Amino acid sequence: MKYFKPSAASILLVIRHDYFLLNRQVAREALEALFKHHTVFLSSGPFVLKALLEKIEEPNGPGRQWLKWLRKIQLDWVTFPSLQHYPPEINEWRDDSHWEHDTAQVDVDYLRGAYYNGHYDEYDHEGIHYDDNYYDPSNPSLYPSFRPPTTTTAQTANDPFGLATHYPFTDPTYDPVREASAADISSKLDLLVSQEVTPLFTYLASPTFNLHTITLPLAFISRESHDQRSASRPGYALPLKIRYWVKVCAHALLMLVSPAEDAAGRSPLEEVRVNYAPADIWASMEPADNLGRMVTAGVWFDHDEDDDDNNNNNNNAEGDGGDDREGEGEAFRAVWDSMHASLSQHQMASLGPHFGLCAKVSFVPWDGDMDSGRLGDELEVVFTRASREL
């Protein structure tokens, strides 16, 4: 971020397409083809990604047109950090009494057949020696500031028409800065989401972009892990990383259900794709979810609703009882809870059943390729607005 200067070549380099860097003309043509016709894989934290996109958009340059070309993106955070030392500048937050570390894990590095990524040293972002979470940069401008503004004067001056509060992550009358309670800000994950994830999606929903598809990861754990975590940590059956992606998925779906229209009155974002995969090899061998049943019964888990609603959305099968699906789809249930918490009663009523969305669930069998990074069978869930045919 310190040395990045927006150019076609630098963008290709930072998203790891350096084989196109033959000359400037080739780089420009490759960048246009990549952004217009392919899914661009973006792996970073939300603050870094937003800062990078804002640098590309800098005034009086071609970057704005480049971002308009961007149609399909896939978000990931391969080096997802431990939040033990998060956030920067707030040392008193380093009280980990309410924060699980997930230390009770089985080391599968040396088991025959386990996926091997080529390194088990201090550079392994999941290993015990990885230590890239001390926010003490030599250049503080590269890191976000978490000091809340003392007044709203600057915000009002930069937003004379009040558009900053129009985006639908919350009720327009709700001011999270004033109404947040101590309980609301006691979680480091909630702080990460409010300070980094929400601003990123507010930016992605702005007229700067013309996104058609957002692809996100989501995961399920093993049945044994689900039972153990549910008993020992009520309300936290899902590990931290999955809970993070639950929040990101909710933001993407809120962007889909309450789209920002362009000058022609169109809504650029048309679908959100979720790659639902096992969190580890144990989840692959004994999943907490019945993937086959989720293909036919859906991901809404609303068996208590009227049969008419279920049939219209084509997501529930006959005989789908609540007891049969207990403990299934924990991540999707958390997504719906997060969306419910972000929308007012009036917005919920106007959207209709299932937030006005349709979900098409497809089973993706594992091909047995150990080098692909996949661990087993997966689901692909494509969300679109209900008014659109799949």
C-alpha cells in the first residue's frame, strides 16, 4: 500500500497476474479483458482492499474506468489473522477472557493424504509460529484509525445530501455511533465488521462500481466439533473465521436486496454466489450438514412458515421437519439472523419472504484432486432477487 501507484501493470501484479506484464499495451488489454470477462480473485482484509480500490480510483486518471469494467469478484482472506491483538491503537482491548482461541485442534500435517500446502514454518498463516498480528507499523498511515470522530461536522460537510445514511445496512433512522451499547462493541469481530467490512461494502455499492456478481466462501464444521462447541460455548458453535464470513455474506446479500441503482435505473448487482465447503478434513468426513438434503430442502430453514411461501420459493421439500434438520446449516442460519438484525420491520415487510431472494443450490462433488485445495464435496448457492428467473 505504501508504494502502490495505480497502473494496469501494478494492478495485474498485485492480483498476481504478472505473466501479462510484457509491456504497457499488453497490460492494459489484459486488465480490460480480465475485469470485463473473468472473475477477479481478491484475497485481503477489507481495509486493505478498500484502500487499494480507492487508490485506483484517484482523480484525473484512468482508474475510474478500470473499476467500471470490474464485473465479477471473488472475495477471500487467505491470511485471516488471529484477532487476539486486534484492533490497533486500543491496547486495553487485549482482554481475551471472552474470546475463544480454538486450541483444541488435531494436527493433521503429517497424516497420510492430508492436504499439504508446501510450508510448515513461521510463514504458515495458520501455524502456531505465525505472528503477523501486532499492529505496530513504521508507517501508521497504512493502518486504519479506530478513534471515533468527536463531531459529525466533517461528515455533514462531505455528505451534504445525507447519502451516507441511505445505504441499507441499517434503518436510515438508526445511528450506530450513538445507539451502540457496551455489549454491542465488546466483541472484536463486531468491531472489525463495523470498522472495515461495512465501509468496504458501502464503497462497493457506490456508483464507482458496476458489479454483477460477488462470490464468497462459507463453511461447515464436523458434527463432533459442532456438538462440542454447542455444549461448551453456547451461541458460538461456529469458529471465528466462519463467523466473519457470515457477516460478509450478510453484507453482500443486503447489497443485493436493497440495490443502489445507476443513472439508467438499473441495479448492477444481480447475484451473490456462496461456495459452501467443509472447514477441514474432519468436516468432509463427518459433516454437520446433510448436503444432499440441503440441495432439495434449501438453505432457509423456515419449516414453520406457511407451505405456500415455501412452495413459491422452491426451497423446502415435503416432510422437512425441524427435528430432522437440527444443527444443520448453522452458517446460513447465522446469515439470516444477521440480516434480520440489520433490517427494520418496515424493510422486512416490503421485501417479502426470504428477504425477496431466491436461492438455487447445486451439489459440487469432490474430484479427488488433493492439489486443488478442496477438501471434499461442496455446495454452490446462487442468490438472486425473486423477481429474476434463475
